[in-house]
Amino acid sequence: MPELPRLRLGVSACLLGQPVRYDGGHKRDSFVADLLGTHFELLPLCPEVAIGLGVPRRPIRLVQTAAGLRVRGVHDPALDVTDALDGEAARVSRDLPDLCGYVLKKNSPSCGMARVKTYTEAGMPNGRASGAYAAGLMARQALLPVEEEGRLNDPPLRENFIERVFAYARWQALTASEV
Ligand code: SF4
């Protein structure tokens, strides 16, 4: 019997062991890379590399400003990649319509799904928010199942994510067949 194609998930590339972090390291997650990788096609995506920041690179963080939430260099406030990260979220949303879910790296000012630390312009911690790329992705694809690797260690959250991925894939197939 021919093998059915595996559903495709976007994954923060550092979770799959790619050395794309600002310091040249990775954050390989064995549940994501090994277990999810057995059942799904995992597509590694690093928005910071995609917008040309390079590896290694200067660290960035979320900053609350009078103009709203921005992503700026920790040591170089003139570096502002907010719009570039949002543009990358738009590109992925447009060019990868076959993704059935996305596993994001927690605490990243780009990829973090929620609860990423924000700072004042003076550098004081002042709250939590989604990373800029993740926010752009979720705003454009409100139905796309999204989770963070840390939360997938929780069995009910993991089961819920997998169920949402299959439901989303069925919905995608249904809407495609109606065109
Ligand atoms: S968290 Fe996202 S932006 Fe940061 S290294 Fe991983 S994939 Fe790249």
C-alpha cells in the first residue's frame, strides 16, 4: 500500500538542532525533533536568519515604546527589526499554505507564542507579549494550530495540539475540495 504523505508542521529551526541562535547554538528538543518528526514532516524555519540577521548576531528583545511594541537590539537600540519580522510572517503565511500547525520556540522575541519578556526603552522588564514573528503569523492565520515546545511536555496540551493539527488538515482538505 502506498504511504500517505505526512502532514507538514512549521518548526522554529533551533528546536530541530539547527545552530541558528544569536550565539551560534541551538535548542534541540527531543520530543519535537524525534517524536513529532516520526509522524509529521517538520519544516525548519528561522525568521531571524530569514531576514538576514546572520549567525552569530547581536541579540534583540521586545521593547514597549510610544510607537508600540518594537523588536530592537539589546545593545543597539537603532537596530529595529519589527517590520522585517512581520514581513517574514506575511511571507510564510502566503508561501506555505500547506502547513497544518506550527511549533514555536518559547521566550524568543521573534518566535515566542506568548509571555515573552518586554522591556522599557531604559531596559527595565515591564511585561509580557508574543514575539513579533509569532504575533504576525497568528494574526494572519488565526485558525492555524500553534504551540510552544515547553507546553508540549504537558500531555493534555500535547494531545490537544495534535487533535487540532488533524482537524485543521481535514478542514484544509475540505475547503480545497470545494474550490
Ligand atoms: S527562536 Fe526562532 S528566531 Fe530564534 S533562533 Fe530559534 S528559530 Fe531562529
